[in-house]
Amino acid sequence: MISSIMPAFEHILCQQTPERDLTVCMWDSTTTGIKLPVVPWKINDIVLDGEIWTYDDETLMIVFQPAKNTIMLLNKKRNLGIYWVHDASTVPYHDKASPLRLIFQRWMRMHSYQAIHAGAVGFHGGGVLLAGKGGSGKSTTSLNCLNSGLLYVGDDYCLITEDPVPYVYSLYNTGKLYARDIELFPSLKPALSNQEQLDVEKALYFFHRCFPEKMSAGFPLRAILIPEISGQTNTKLKRVSPARGFLALSPTTIFQMPRADQADANRFLDRFVRKLPNYILELGTDLSQIPRVIIDLLKSSNNE
């Protein structure tokens, strides 16, 4: 389990401490011989890929993915999580890229943090949040910044808080690209982890081992950028209302959350986007301009 789950966290590992806020236990049945306790649903029924069975109350959250044979559980009162998969050799692609995400999503929200579907790049003193649905250019933007002076927090899932100031924290050092876009970023190939599965998976990168100096645990936020592919040569910024930022952040975040959390998360995001300037990042075909435009924005925000 360690070889599948932990690479995404390597950039934020710390020394073991006696005080733990949250404990997550992980195991698989095939290699340990420890079977899953009896559960109130059928494990081996034929189901659609992506189907999810959930249970949620004031004490327990349970998420079962029957097609992948995985279970995530969070006991909210004991601050205890469980991740089980039938066979450690078949940990699903999405659980390698963003492991334990649903456990963190729920537990962090209990402590005034919000896990969101977004990326972030910047400097130690401040950065930008990259918001938008899949295919909007969010990953292209964040991964392109690895070849610049900007630091990398993530390209798919991050953690944000609004108190005392808008701030983003890194969860995973991973990045994902459609296979067709790999050749746009030849310098990132050493971090590619799934070369043999690109016919059925997106390219999955683990950046900490290859670019440790580019990883950041987080920074204050100066703006929300909404990438849009323009088809023009130059990359430009256009100021927009907080409503556009909300529409870029909320649907893709809310869709991936348990229903019980959705209303609260929407209220949080509505407040959050109003605390920052929001911009459309009109992505040009000259990819080298993208980091420069972001750097210029951050420099100007520091001078205001």
C-alpha cells in the first residue's frame, strides 16, 4: 500500500510526532490475509465503472466503490479514517493521484478548511489559484509553470482556508495530462509514472522526486485565475466578477463531494471568491508567455 499511496505525499512528509490530529489505517486483503468485515452490501455484484455507494451521518462517512473494490471510512468523532482495497496491486489510478481525498475532504471541512478541485502556483509570498473544469487549460497552466521561477502547489486538488487571509495548501505533488499533450512538456518526462497505461489513463506525474525545489507546501493567495484557451498567440488577463470565479470553482468541486457537504461548501466558496480579484487567463499558443503573465500579476499585486 505504501508504494501506491505515499508518493503523492512525499513533498509534505514530516517527522512522526506523538500528537496526531487524524489517523488513517490502510490495508489490502490479498497480501495481509485480513478480510474485510461483513458489510451491508454486495461486493461482487456487476456494477458500472465509477458507481459509488455512500453513507453519511453525524458520526460516520463511508464511501464504497464496487467496481474498484475500495472502501473509505471516516469516524468523525474518533478522528479515524480507514482505506481498504482488495488487492494492493490494483489500487485505482485516481487513488494514486489523489489518495485518501474523500477522507481529507470531509475531515478538513470539520476544521474550517475546504478541499477544492483547483491548482495553484506562485511564490512563497503569494500565488494564484487556478480554477476551471477539465479541459479548460488548468493543468497546462500549472505544469507549464514548473519550467519558470514559480513554485507548484498542485494542479488538481488543493486545500484552502479564508481565515485570517485566503491561503492555499498543497495536498499532492502530482500532476495529470491527457496523453496527447505529453510532448508539450518534454522536460517533465522523468516524473511520468504510468507510461504503460496511457491508452486507458491520463499521464500521471509525481514531481517531488524530480523537481523537489519547485514544490511548495502553500502560500497566501493574491488572485483567482480561470484559464480559457483562446487560440490566439498571446496570453492575456481580463478582470471578471467574483461570480465567474464561483462558477469556475464550485461545480467541479461540489460534484465530487458527498451531498451532505455541498451546501456548506457552496457558502464557503461564495465568501472565498469575494475576497480575491478574479481574472480570465486567456491562454495563448505561445506557452512560454503563461508563467510571465502570472509573475507580472503577482509582482503588481505586491506593489499595490
